[in-house]
Amino acid sequence: MNKIKAFSVRNFKEIIRDPLSYIFCLGFPLVMLVIMTLVNDSIPPEAGMTIFRIDNLAGGIAVFGLTFLMLFVCLTVTKDRSGAFLTRLYATPMRSGDFIAGYILPTALLALIQILITLIASFIVSLITGIKLDPVGMFLALLSLIPAVILMISFGLLFGTLFSEKAAPGLCSIVISLASFLGGVWFDAESTGGVLFDICKVLPFWHAVKAARMACAMDLNGLFPHLLITAAYAIVFITTAIVVFKQKMKADNQ
Amino acid sequence: MYAIQTKKLTKKYKSKTAVSELDLTVNEGELFALLGVNGAGKTTTIRMLACLSKPTSGECSVCGFDCLSQSDEVKKLIGISPQDTAVAENLTVLENLKLICGIYGYSPENTSEKITKMTKLFKLDEVLNSRAKTLSGGWKRKLSIAMALICEPKVLFLDEPTLGLDVLARRELWKVVESLKGKITMVLTTHYMEEAEQLSDRIAIMIDGSVAALGTLPELEQQSGETGLENVFVRIAEDFGKGASDE
């Protein structure tokens, strides 16, 4: 446990001391929250478009923010791998499980803090706009986003392990764009329908956003199918990331 | 018991043999230098001894523990300062030292005691609260070695510790290394002849993955008929090259 704690503290500090992490993980999603609320105000009610209404926006922005955390997990892993820092740690009594837990735990904590801030900001927006957001629903949304947190951390760990310092961030940018677009954060995927909606349903991002939205609306029956699909993806990807990291560590020591 | 022993230690990467049937022994408390040009196999040898790379064949042990089958035991006994400065850039000097203490599971009292010791040894007071990324190359090297030493290893591997440092920073590091002589076993790889000459008890000259010559400086001078380590090194490298082409 000491090894995991020491390495987790290091990784936590490594991310929070990077000013870019505040800009991308907090600043950008919060700015988008405000902008999209203003866009929502400009949409006439007769258009019947509620995608940017705060009760829908909160969950979407929370998932959008998590995609940037994926980027920072990825950057931390690739930076450690490209330098000699991991070499030093490989020569200590640390085992692969200590490394994996040391990367996952602090970023999961950061993710929860990030979601909490996003939801608090959404609550403030809801008070200003007069659209009711239930605090219990928001707490449920926080819980419903746990599989999405695990999913995004696994993507970060996986890309950071498999790709170089130059290639990995580019790949993360693709996932960020895909997740926000195919997650239905910026458009109503269900109303759009067709092949696009079929693709959204196959991928985990839309389900993650939908679960958070259902939780916000306290719709438990609607929540669980999406939560289960996101959780299944999270389990598959975290397992893959762990296996790949262990294999890569073994290969590095060949 | 030797601090380090290798028997026919070999490392191959596909068709390239990085280390070939290396037979070495290093005594406890000895400062042993591995000298050689780039690609001679020095770092690969250190990586195998530090359990960072598996030998293709042969054996190597540290303090009697086999590096392959008893790597957990070996890792408890060694410290390594890799070729590149291996520090956490966004942590302060103090936090970097605490990180290593945490990994080795030291108590807060023990951690504090060890940090004080390292701070004194490397004169780290003035940079203790500076982030590693803001440090000069010399300070980073000092921190890197302090991180390797803080766990009080029995064997310390220093892989080109003064590479890229200015003459003053290098001399300062030499003083620290000299102060450790006799207390722990050290394996030093370097390109700098004067460094090996100044610091080492024994020197192994590695060429193409093999030890071309081994001994104290006077012994190497006697073997080669040259004076000064640079001349000895050039003569041995030339003779080795000639021998290889004759074959």
C-alpha cells in the first residue's frame, strides 16, 4: 500500500501542477457550459430543442470534461515511459499492480472532483436560468458517471502505454472529438436517428452521457440500461489496459 | 561473497549481441568502472544487473541473489541512477526524495532522517523546495543520485553520472562519489577517462560486448605498455579491433 500511496501522490501532483490541466479539464468544459446555456437562451421554445438546457447539458459537459482527463492520464504515462523515470522505479520493489493502481487512483479522484465542480456550476446555472435541477439527481449523476471515469482512465492508460509521447496525444484528441460528438453532447442523437444514432448506440459515449442525464432527471428505470452498457465497456477497457500495461512492462524488461 | 558476479552473461537483441559471455566479479565496497565507447554494452550490463533486462544466457547475481530468479531480493539491495536524469519533473527535490522513501515503505521519522542525510551529503538545502524541472543539469544529477542512495543500497549503479555536466559540477559529484567509496559497492559507467582514473578501484574496458581488459590502472598500464588511461584505452581498443579482424 505504501508504494501505491507514494506513486499516487506523485501522479496527483504531476497532473494538478500542470496549468494546462486546469484549462482543459475545468476551464474549457465550464466555458462550454456557459456558452451552450447562452445558445439555449437564444433557441426559441417552439423549436422544441432541449439539448442545451442545463438539465441535459450538465451530464454531457461532465462526460466532455472527463475526456480531457483521459488526455492527462495518457500524457503522464507517455512522459514517464519516454524518460528514465520509470526505469528508476522498475528497479525498485514496485510491481506492475502498484504502477497501475498508482495511475488509476489519483486520476479517479481528480475525475470525481472535476465532475463535482461541473455539477455545482450546473446547479448555479440552473438557479440563474430557473430550470430546476434536483440535488439528489445530481448526486445520482455523480455516481452514474463512475463507469465513465473508469472508461476514460483506461483509454488514457491504454494509449499512454501503447503509443509514443508524440502519437498518443493526437489519438486522444480523436477520442475527445468522437466522444463529444457521438456522445450526443452537442446534438440530439436520438432525434437525428439513422446510421449516426446506430453508431452512437454501439459506442459507450452516448450511453455514458445518457446515464448522467437520466440520473439528473431521477429516471432510474431509464438510467440502468445505459449505466450497464457503460460499465461493461469500462470493465472491458480497464482489463485490456491492465493486461497491456503488464505486457509492456514485461517487454520493456526483456 | 562477491557484491556482483556474472558468469558467461550474454544479451542478444535479434542478431546483435550487446553483451557476450561476460565474466565479472566485483568485491564489496569496491568502485568498479565499466569503460567503453557507445554501444560497448555497458548500459546493457547494468540493466541486467539491476533486473531491468533479462539475460539471453548466463548468470548474474548481486550480493548472492540471482538477478533472474530472486529479482525482488536484488531490487531491495540496489540503487540506480540511470543515464538520463530520472526525476519527477513536477515534484520538488524534497518530494522526489519522499517519493522514493514512500516506495520503500519508510516511516515518517525514518524518511525525515534519510532526507536530512541526503540533503547534507549533496548540499541540497538551497534547492530542497524547488521543482525538479527548474534545476540545472548538475542539480538534477545530484538529485538523481540522492534518490538512488536514499534507500541505502548495498550496490549503487551509476550510469554515466556526469554526462553533459560542466567541469565544476562534475568535480563536485566526484567528491560525493569518493566520499562513498568503501561504504557501498559502486558500478560506474563513463566515457570520461579521467573520471574512471580518478575514482575507480578497478576498471573493465568493454568493447563490442566483451571485456577486452580488466584490472587496476597500473595493471592495465602494464598489460598495454602505455601510460595514462586514455592511451591504455586506445591501445587496447586498437589491439582488440586488430584481433577481431585477424580472426
